[in-house]
Amino acid sequence: MFIGIFLLLPFLFKEKIIVPKISLPFLFISVIPLIQYCFGQIFFYSNAILSSVYLFYFWLTLIVGFNLSLNYPSNKKYFDLHIFLAYFFLLSGCVSSFFALGQWLGLSQGSLFIMNYVGDRPYANMAQPNHLATILYAGLFSSWFLFEKYKIKRNYAIVVSVFLIFSILLTQSRTAWLITIFVVIFVIYFLKNNCTRLRVKNLFFLIFYFLMCSLSLYISKTFLNKNLNIQMSSNRFNVAISSNSHERVASGFGRLDIWNQMYYALMEKPWFGYGWNQTTAAQFEVIDSLQGVEWTTSAHNLMFDILIWCGLPLGLIISIFLIYFYFKLLINISDVNGAFAFLTISAFSIHSLLEYPLYYSYFLLPFGLLLGTLINIKNNNIVINRWFVVFTFIMSSASAIYLFKEYVKVEDNLFAARLHAMGNIRKSVDLPYNLY
């Protein structure tokens, strides 16, 4: 994903770069981990620098998305970022759906291309069912968007949508149900106020199909287990042991324990927090007095994480800005392009309030691109020279080469350590590279 964003930069070499002033707080946020490290709040330099680079790349993708989405009528070679991302999400969703279906049917064991199926909820090659569900929703939005843009025919859009919805249900994701509720409300509102090829009756058909598939999966699984004596150990049709949607909603309150721990940890250090990406330190602070059910690296809620990392004063300022920015994007929706971007952004955002998908670049960087496409061009902007992009491209290339070389050194050291361990030698290990 980083490579994909990196390859988009040359598209901006020939134009002046416009930086919306509303995006500048994100640039400031990217510096916070380094400031916290300078004051001794973050333990490790690697944590600070990687967090800052990650956040800076997010801001950079936002700027890239904003500039690539500017429609220059005189430019016949205009790069349509929405179409590009829609095809990307649709292809990713369809491939992941086939992988998930293979896991569900017990065909993934020993496969070179599909992860082995462990557990009772398909996850394709994403290792987490909730991540898969969110990506599949992005694919579903993409199929609708491409249909509206006359890029795919109605019949193809229907087949793809039906397939993706079934795969979403296979994940048994509670997050997917919340996204579904939001999508239905937003799309009904959008259809009433805009002229689209999608009709309300089409939407209700998909909702009916969604509910019937959910019910059918539960009934068929119960029938197979009770009447045909097919056990779950067969690894076929292995959809959640508690595949009743009601049981899925009523179970799994581990997040509440985590949020309770984070609340008390925040009360211990309310002013400056525990440092960026150091949720574990917050849990360690209260583990003696308030034990949880699991060790966590995230509060499973983006807003809670920001408060833990930055403290109440700065954390509240950042959270309020994020909420303001989100509703600003909602106001800027004027066409199908905006609706597609906003639906995908909202799916990622809803997921981030229950887990931490934005910790992963395959969520955060497309998220930044889509955010950039929704920023209003009429906002106050700063125009910078195109050489800034050229400089960023060169520096990114140099950094990528350096990181690759360092990664190879780490791999060689780990290999040497494994060989040392296999030999059961008690003397100190000789590493090929000194990294410090």
C-alpha cells in the first residue's frame, strides 16, 4: 500500500500542489510522537519515528487525494481517483470473497494461496473477520459506484453485490451490522435527494436478501448438525458455533472490560497521557487494581486511544477536530463520487470505534485518499511548488531503500539467532550485523 501511494506521487510532478488549510492539523498531529519522545514520554525512538512517519504518510495521502480529485476540464488525461479506488476495492473484495468461501467449504487446508482456516469465522487472507467484512463493504460500495458511472452493467453489479453480501454474512461480524444500519439510513436519504440509477426498491431487495441469508445460514447449519450429524470438526460449512446473530450480538463484551481499564488509566494520567501508541503502558498502570481478560495494544476505540496517548486536554482537541472534519465532509457531498467516498470513509470510521483498523496501512492510506477527495476546493488553501512533491518522492525513495537494507539485516540476525537456538549452544550468539 505504501508503494501504491508512492507511485501516485509522479502524477503531481507537473502541477502546483494545493494544500487545504483544514488538513494542516493532521500535519501537526504527525509531529506529536516526536515531541513526546523528546520529553521522555515515549520509551523507544523506533516507536516515535515510525508513528510520525505513518501519520505523515496519512497526511500526504490526503493531499494526494485532494489534488488528484481536482477536475481540470481542459486536461484530457485527467486521473479519476474514484474510479481507480473503486476498481481496487471491488477486485480486493471479490478475491477475498472467493478465499473466504474456500475456507467456509473446507477447501483452504494446504493451499498455497489461502491462509489455513483456524476458528469458526472465515477471514480470507486478512486474518481477522471484521477486517474482511469492512473490505467487503468497500467492495460493495464500489460495485454500486461503478454501476452509477456506467462502468459495469446492472446484471454484473447485482451478481457481485449478492456475492459480497453473502461473504459479509459469513464473517458474522457485529461491526458489519452497525455499518449496515448506517448505510441503509444514509443511502435512503441520498436517494431521496439525488437522481441515481439505484432505486429504493433495489435497496430494499438487498436488505431483504441480507436478512434472509443471515437466517438461512443459521437454519442450514442447525439442520446439518442435528439431522445429518455433520460435526464442526469437518471444517466444512464451519460458520460460527454461535452462528445465531442474536447470540453474536449478545456475546463478546471484552471491549467493555478494556474500556473500563482505559478509563481508570486515563484518570491516573489525565493531563499528558501515556505517549503515542503506548496503550499497553496505560493498561500496565492499572493492571494490579483492575485486571482485564486480555493484554491489549489498543483501546479498541480510536477516540479512547487518542485520549490515552495525548491526555484529556490535547486528546479532546484532536477528537473534536476529527468530529468537525467528518461532518464537514458530509456537508461537501454533492454527487455519487462524494457518496461513494463518504460511505467507505464511514465504514472504516465505524470499525475504528470498535477496533483498530486504521493501525493498518491497507485501511489508513486509502482512507486518507478518500478524505482528500471530499475536501471542498472552496476552502482556504496554500499553493506550494511542485518541487516539494519531487523532493518528497526522492526522500521517500531513499528512506525506502534504507529501511529495506535495515530489514534485511534484521532478518539475517534473526536467522543467525534461530540457528544458534537449534544448536542448543549456551555461549553468546554472534550476529552478522550490529544494529546499535
